[in-house]
Amino acid sequence: MQRYFIEVLYRGTNYSGFQIQQNANSIQAELEKALQIFFKDEFQLTCSSRTDAGVHAMSNYFHFDSTSRINSCNSEALKKAVYNLNAIIPDDIVVKRIFKVGNNAHCRFDAFSRSYSYYIYQHKNPFLADRSFYYPYKLDIMKLQEAASILLNIEDFSSFSKKHTQVKTFICKINKSEWGMEDDSIVYNVEGNRFLRGMVRGLVGTMLKVGTGKITLDEFEMIINAKDNKKADFSVPAQGLFLVNVNFNFC
């Protein structure tokens, strides 16, 4: 048995998310189908970060175990396999690389950090509609930045986790949290050791209320300390969210 990591990027617009679901297409379903077609064997992927419906990824990782003919592939053969897999899967999913790892390597538990970006545009643009959030309201960038900085000193993110999340703890460590400009977009960049279900969208939606003056910074902190997700705003849409990177010590 040999374990492999597979790195992919995808535009999530047409998918129900990563995880296989009944009566809905997913990133996992398309990847497993392509692997089965090319390697003539069944594969079950384990995900590093389970992105929701409509969320994009510039880099995400999955691992799988195999006893099939893939085990006879050297690095050059794996590069050719990547080329062939990309000819099979839809154009909005791209396999970047496949590589062997130790049999105990785990793409979820061995990741020491993940980074996300959320894109907002304020002037109507048809080329941004499926990968950014149109928000044509006046924003105080300084207030947004102050709100983002507060998160660097927070540990318990219970208020920013959606319901029905099966986790043992809501403790997360954020080491980067900042707003900036990128071309015609306002971007929130965040990096942490782990993220809860819906957490980034909850943070963005709630901080936008600070940026528009609907709530004060003190009220933002009160929402954090309440540890009650009913007080946060999860309403921002999925298309503005990108998983940017998953970081490991060995790749």
C-alpha cells in the first residue's frame, strides 16, 4: 500500500463543494471518477480542507492509498498521469501534481496552517461576478483593518462557526488577518492553524457591518465574546471565497 498526495485547484461555481453528496456534483466525485478511468482502479480521497458549495481553491490537497498500477509510476510517469487526468476532468478543475508521501502522512492532520482570501468588488464588473462579492456600499477600510487586527488575539471562535459542526473545540490560532486592495477588489486575507465551518464568511460578513458603521468595534468584540453564532453575520456569498494554500512541513 502506497499513499499519495494530490494537489488541485478549482473554480467551485458549478459544484456542491468538495465532498461527495447524493444528487449533486462535487470536486471529490469528479476527481475520483477521473482517477478510476485513468488508473483502472477505485480511489477514495481524503480532503485537507472541505470547501463549501461555490467556494474556489487556488490550492487544495487530498490523499489516497493505492495498491494499483500507479505504484509502479516514477516521478516522470506521475507527471504524465497529471497531464492525462487533466484531459479527463472538467475544465474548472485542474490537477497540479501527484506525489508519493509516507504512509502515515495525512493531508488534513499534518497541515500546520491554511490561508484564505475573500474578494469584494464595489463597481459592477461582469468579469468578477462569479469570483467576487458585489458590495457597492461605502466602507471604512481603517475600521475593517482594526476589526481584523482584533482577531489576532482571539482563541475561541464559537461565534463564527455554523451550526451542526462536529468539532471537539472552537479554539483556533489566527496568525494573519488583514484587509487590502488587489487590482479592483478589496480583499480580506487570513491565515490560521485551522478554520471552523463557515468561519471565514462569518468573519467577513460581521466585519463588513463594522466597515459600514452598522456596528462599532466594541460591538464586534461583544459578538466574539458572546460565543453565539446567532450574533454573527454569515450572509456573504460563497463565490468571493478562495482557499489559497494549505501548508505542510514536507511539501
